[in-house]
Amino acid sequence: MEKDDVTEELAAEVKRYRGGGLDVRSISEVMDISMQDVTKIINSDVYREVETGTGDRARADVQHPSSRKNLVPVGKVIDTRPMELELGKRGKYWVREVYCGDPECSCESVRLSFFKYGEKTPVFDGYLNVKDFEFASESLHSVGEEAQAVIKEFFKDLTDSRKKVMLARFKLAKGTDEDPSEYIDFSSLRFGRCLLYREVFRVETPEVFKVEHKGKGFVIHDQYCFNPACHCNSAILCVFESETSEDPVEQMFAIRVELDGGYEIMERECEKNTVVNFFDDVIRNNEELFTVLRRRYGEMKDLGREVLKQRGERRPNTS
């Protein structure tokens, strides 16, 4: 982001979040922009001059009952693609979901921000009640034509299945145990995406995925396709160095491992020989690891079948 990219709308939104007690990292997560961009906005002349009142586009000025520090982007709740809306000549829009992560909070709403692709300022930003699935009336004040069209399309696509998913995610964010088949979006199945096991089943990383190689510690994160019609018989293993953090964020490499023993490199931030040596020394003959991978692969396929059953959808294709 350059200085000229800082708009009054962006600056006002950051200022509101800071006034609500959010730090730079939290603002970055909620607004889905980098921490560096948040800092640039805060240090800009526009930020110093802007007021935090409402702008031309609809904003969620209604206060959430919980501290803004407890607002959790959907990506922190479950690995999923954002909702998308197609509005004919207006083009495509996507929806950012932000949930309350405070189990003591009495709120019953999720914050939804609607963005046109390629734009950083939301067209509409409001709190949706997950009991009656209506927006808070304060969010709907002074809503323009574009926002009205987006809201109308959103409710048109708000099926019972979608409501069920959002309610389950709302409970999950607050720490309520839920059946994974409730909060997985069926679109993940249609898009043939692989899901991170620990994010779906909300489990700690088992010891078998914490390994040492050549004097260094590593953590393995495992992903699986959960389309029951796909017989890929594989897992995607993402390998991280674990010396600097309990929850590492910089991936060294990712490989697709066939559960009968073969593999292919998908991504790497290291030498190819590093990947080859790691696989040969740590993975190839690790029967304990493969036992866990096969079990988790089966659990993910069972989850896919349960999702299909609950949604009442026809079987997805394998493409």
C-alpha cells in the first residue's frame, strides 16, 4: 500500500478500531490487510485529519456488546473460502465474516462486511443476528443503492443450509463444541479444497507430528480432501521449523504424500535436497505417522459423507 492508497474510509475504520481498543495485529486480522498497511494508515496525514463519523457507504457504527478485542475473523474459526455474490452487471462481491470469540458475551450476532472485488472499502458493514437472521436496524441507516442490491442478493442466497453453517461457526468461535459437519461450508466440497485436520476437528498437534531432523525441531500440519467421491488416497503435509514459535507461520515446504508411500513436492522455500532428505529420514518408514494419516484420511472422508447427508445435496464430482 502506498500513501496515495490511504482513503478517508480506510483511515476512519482503522481509527474506530483503535478507539475500541484493538492493537495493530487485531486490526490487521479484522480488516484482512497486512500489519504494515495498518501502520502506514495510522502514520498517514489522512488518518490524522479524518473524523470517525459515517461516510458515504454503510458502516457498522452500532457497538458490539463484547470488546472488539474478542472479534475473530472466520479464518481463525475454520479454514474456508469467503462467501461470494454475483450481481450481474455490478460484478462480483465477497463477504468477510467476523465472529465474537468471548464465551461470556451475550451477543447473538456476526459482523458481515461486503466488498466488491478489487476494492478495500466495504460496500456494506453490519451485524447479522444468528437467531432471526436480520441485520441490526442501526446498520441499515442511510444505506445506498449499491448496498441495498448487495443485501438483497445476500438474503436471496441465505439458504437454511447457510444459516446452519453460520450458527455453528458462531457457537464454535465462542468455544462451544460442535459437530464439524455443521460448520463446514458445502462450497469447500464443490471446490475440491483440502482442509487442515486440526482446524476442522479442533485438536492439538499430536506428538507424532513434532519431529527432529539434523538437530532442528519441526512441526507437520496435515490436510486432506474431504470429497467422498474422490479416491485420492493422499494427504498434504506442510512442514514448519518449530524453534521460534509454538504455532509457526513460515512454511518450509509442502508435499502431497500417497498413503502407500510415494510423494510429490507442491511448494518449497528451501533446497530440493532438504525436502528429499527430510522425507527419507523422517517420513518414508514412519509407520506410526502413516497409521495416523490413514486414520485421519478416513475421518475426513466420513465427514464429507456426513456433510452431504445433512445438506441433502447430490454427490460432488471429483474434478
